[in-house]
Amino acid sequence: MSKAFFIWASSVGTVDGGRIRVGAEAVYNTFPFPNLDPQVRSEIEAGARAVLSARSYFAEGDLDALYGDPEGMPPQLVGAHQKLDRAVAASLGL
């Protein structure tokens, strides 16, 4: 999750056992994205596809296994998230 989305989710989402729960109606679909020009939108979509592609290499693990220990995340997944984070931050002028 991008840093901007993390801030949003922690503000409007619920916390369960110290973890943020992201629901479609309360958090995900309400993220205040600005109108994006096609270039920026394309960069964000490419970043999201890179995250999904990196996850696919570890399909046998669930999301908790991939994200439960930030220090143990596979480097290619970390890199994909960093790319997506930069694209989202740039779209928000951060």
C-alpha cells in the first residue's frame, strides 16, 4: 500500500489487532484520487501491475505471509511497492 493510501486507510479504516482493515466501501473506493491525466494514470496502473506480478511469484503464500514481516518481504515485491508509491505520491503532488 502506498504511503498516501496508508495514511488514508489509517484515518478512515478500522484497526483490528493493530492492523488496518481495508474495506471496499469504507476505505478503498473512497480514496480521494484527483483527476489524473493519462500519463500519470498509466504510471500508477503499471505500478499496480508490477505489484501483482511480484506477488504471483509467491502465490503459495497468503498476503499475511508476504506482508506480515516487512523485513522478510521479497526484494522484488518491495521494489514494486516503491515504484507504485512514487507514482501515487507524484499524482498527489507529494
